[in-house]
Amino acid sequence: MAALVRTLVIAAIVVVGATLAANESRLHIVYSTSCNQGKRQLLSYALQTSAMAVGQQGKMTEMLSGCTPVEEATIAAEPSFYHTFSRHFTPSYSPHPVSGVNDDYTPYNKPFGLRHFLQTPGAVADDAIVVLLDADFILFKPIEVNTGRSMRKYYKGRRTDMILDTVENGVAIAQDWTAYIGSGWLNPSSNVKPFLCKGQPCMNVSEADAIEYFTSTGPPYILTKHDALLMVDDYCAFVVEGRKHVDKDEWMPEMYALGVAMANHNIKQTKVTNLGVTFPDHDVSEYWNFANESLPNPCQDAFDIVTPVDPPLGVHYCYPYGLLSPPEPSWHFTKYHLPADILDCQSMLLTPHPPSQWNEIAKLKPKLQQKKRHEVWVECTLVKVLNNVLLQAKQVLCPNGFNSHRGMSLDRDVFIQTGLPAPT
């Protein structure tokens, strides 16, 4: 009997393991870039290498918009750093997302590029679970779904049922962006909602349900291919129509449109706080509770990364990070200050940030210390991560050798014009 029980237990473990492996192999990570996007290669290489470092499973595709045939051939010859990586080329949808519209809005490439990708035969498997990311992501854990694990620790909504990592038709997962979006265009006072939703299901979505399930989310968005195809036409149409009724300087209509499209097809998202954190000020809807006082100084060693016990799955590095806030002249990390020639074989690596960045936190007001511990962790960690990315990339790109001096200093609030050493 004992032998039979052991056999059954082992068999159950094998079945569960096979099921989880099958789920992970169904994942297809997708992110959008354009041929004229600054530092496109660096961002793409960084995402790929971080995914490899954490043991990510599934496929990954970079959707590139607006490339000429010559550019496509050049990019197709670029190295890749993820085990199942591909590129998908689409037209540029800015400034003409549809006929008769002239609107210079680069994010049109996200919904329209996604539709082009999803509708291309063979580009993505029918049973795929699609993960929509931005290029400026670094992963610290692998993306996994349908494991049955509780996500309650990372949940701040009003639901009282079990919060699981389930992704199936009609059920998706996304990063909580309540701090940014709230009810978005489904706010009762929104002047955009009637133009998008009149006569459609989204007209009857309450503000509370909009915030809980549909609008207050950001990348990564994780949903089935079935649901992605279901909502993508509305995603495209709603961003075009919505842009007609908002200030042209607004940058987030694409995200507002995605939320309304999800609502219109009742694709309910489980929003959690740890999938793609952006900045500690947004801890109302982001997971910034992983770097406590006992964490070793993340700036102490120039090479080794200090990994907390439970880091966020990913960091969406769209802010400047540092001990002092801009425009204070201080060490910081921001992708916006990196030079265009950073991948040049003679360009330097980033200067490691000093341990004092972490040590000085103890001198700050207590309420500020928690925030700055996390901000400095991101600052010093991203410098090390990108140096590792640069080393891996240049080993492939520079067969005749490259500059490995860590002399590119992010110690001022200025854009670095070049990573090349100063002439002597």
C-alpha cells in the first residue's frame, strides 16, 4: 500500500509539473519598438538578457514599426539574447493610423502593431498566452501563470475571493496602475466615454468595476490570444477616436483605450502590484515593500547584484532613480540620459555608483527612508544590470575588442552626449 501511495504521489507530481511546463511554454512575450526609436537595441537586449537570467520560458517577439526594407535586413542580422526570440515587422501607424487621420502619436504603433502581429498567420500559436510588455523592462523573476498560487500579497483591490494567477478566456492579469489611471475614460465625468461606448457594453460599466477589472492596469498585460484578438479592433478604434477628444499632448490615450476595449468585451483583469513597478511614490498600487533596513548595501559591490528575498517580478524603468531627486546634482539612473552611442565598441561602461548612496539614507527623515531604500536599490541595480548587458552585447558585436572601462558617470542631471572617452 505504501509503495502504491508513493507511486500515486510521484505520478501526481509529474502530471502537475508537466501541466505547469505546458502553461509556461504557451507564454508569448511581445513588445513594441520602432526603427527610429532611440536606444532600441539596448532596451531590447536588456529585456532579453534579463529574461534569460531568470529562466523565463516561452517565446518572445519584438514588434518593429516603420522600417524600410534596408533597415529590416540590418535589424534581422542583429544578435539576439533570448532562446526563442523573433522579430515581427509592421508598417508605421503614426501619423496615419487609419485613412484620413493625420495625428503624430507614436503609441499608435502598439495597438495597430499588435493587431498586425496577431492576425499574421503563424506568428503566434492559437493557444498562446500573450504577455504585452514595454521594452524598458528588466525581469527579476520569470513570468508564470496558472500555477494555482495565491497573489493576495500583491493585491489591493476590493475583491474578497481568492486572488490567483489564473489566465483563461475572459480572465487576464496585469500590473496595477490605479495610481496613474483610475477609471480612465470610463469615469462618469469623462467626455470621451460617450463617443466610444454609446450603444456598446462599455457604456454600462460602473466606475467601481472599471477600476477593479478594466481600466486601472498597465504592463505587463497577460491574456489569452483569444481575448487579445477579441479586443484588439476596439483597442485600435478607441485610441483613434479618443485622441480626437483629448489634449494632443496627452501621452496615455493608448492605455486608456486598452482599458475600455477590455471592458467592452468583459475581459476581467486581476490587477496585482508586483508585475512591473515603476516608482516608489506610487506604492498605493505598486509593490514597494521588499527592501528593508537589513538588506545589504546594493551599491557596495561594483559587480554583484543584491537580490531581495522577494523582489518585484519586473521593474519598468521609466523614471530617474537616486538618493536625491532631480534637478539636484547627484548620482542617479535614468535611461533618458544614456548616450545614443552606448553600444559603440569604444564606448565606456557605466561607472558603478558609490556605496554612500545607500549609507546616506539613514540621515533622511524616517518617512522618506523606506522610499529611498527602494529607489537607490533600483538605481544601483540597474547600473549593474546594464553593464552586464553591455558586456554580453559587445562580446558579440565587437569581435576585435571593446572598451570595458567603467567611466560613463551618471553623477549629474544631464544627458550624456557620448560614451566615448574624452580625446587625450
